[in-house]
Amino acid sequence: MKKMIFVILTTILLASCVKDRVKAGRDLFHGGEVDVKASQSAGVIVIKSGTAFNPFEGNGRSCASCHRAENKFGMSEATRDGLSADDRFFYMGLDEDQALLKGHGLVHVIGDGLDEFRQTPALNELCTLCNNYGNCESLGLNSDRTSNLQAFSLGAVINHHARSPARQPGVDFVLPSPGQVKDLVDYMLSSDVCEGL
Ligand code: HEC
């Protein structure tokens, strides 16, 4: 009997830890405290007023500047066309090709030996591609990147969130802690992302 109570309590505790991580990851991913109910009824992410912050102390982009919940966490042409010219997606201080970015949504991708311009892929299938530890069948538009979600997310911060092309940690951005990377991964593998808004 005691053993059973212990198992039940541990399961509840673990489940609530995962829930906290998903929430922390969600807020970090979107750069503010997400109002889940308001987001679900609006069909786009709604950030609670006064809670927005600059993730990773970088250029002001959040992961969601490119990975939009209303587009299965990718970016559609219609969404891109509707962005205002000063949207952080078009951040001017990095080595983006502004014509490719504005005209075709092609983002400068650097990492894993690559230096290319690519579309932002949807993230809603990560939960079928990856196990709970974030090891995936493959990642990247051409399945040519690291297949570990933790390593990929760290690379995404360095790649897309820096203030300048030097991409110097501690100057252009602050590297996320291992806990923050885990939070991002737990969020990306959660039903919030897999099933969408
Ligand atoms: C400036 C736009 C931009 C931002 C900001 C951005 N990404 Fe991405 N993301 C991309 C692009 C472009 C790719 C495609 C890269 C490739 O194919 O190598 C991508 C790919 C990914 C993938 C791989 C998906 C797959 O199915 O292969 C993951 C996971 C990911 N991003 C997570 C993140 C996380 C986490 C953040 C925030 C820390 C982030 N991204 C910020 C543009 C962005």
C-alpha cells in the first residue's frame, strides 16, 4: 500500500515538474507570459500585458518571431506579408540578406558546417520525430543538421538571436542555461506545439 502511494505521489510530482518546464519553455520561446485561453480563442499567441521580455538578451527576436503558432510553428507567406517593416523578423543588425528575407522568407542559417538561406520549417511534427530526450530522426530542412533538439536550440540562439554577426556570447546575446534549453525542448515536444493552438 505504502509503495503504491509512493508511486502515485512520485508520478504526480514528475507530471507537475514537466508542466512547469513546458510553461517556462513556452514563455521563453514566445518572449513573454503566454495567455493560453486568450491565445486559443484568438488563434494567435497573446502575451499578457507587461510581461514581454527580450529572450537571451539578444536582438529582440524570440523563437516565435519566425516559428508562428498560427502557422504550425513555421511561417506562411501570408503571415510574412502581414508583418510590419519594424518586426524583429527583419532585424537589420545581422548578416541576413534583406531582399531574400522580405521577398521569400529566407533566413540566414549558419551552423553544422552550413552557410545558407532557408525557409522556417513548421515544428508541429517534432513530437513524432523525436523521443522524450530530444533525440530526433533528423532535423533541418534537408535533414542535414544535428539531430539533437538541445544542441539545435542552442545553435538557434547563436544563429538567430545575436545583435551582431560576430555572434559573441556574453556580448551579442547570453547563452541559455542547460535548464532553459531543456525547458525549450519540453515545450517543443508538448501537445501545445504538436497539436497547435
Ligand atoms: C530568424 C528566424 C528564426 C528564429 C528566431 C528561430 N528559428 Fe528555428 N529555424 C529557422 C530556420 C530558417 C530553420 C531551418 C534550419 C535548417 O534547415 O537548417 C529553423 C529550424 C528549426 C528547428 C528544426 C525543425 C525541423 O523539423 O527540422 C528547430 C527545432 C528550431 N528551428 C527551433 C528554434 C528555437 C528553439 C528557436 C529559439 C531559440 C528558434 N528556432 C529560433 C528560423 C528561425
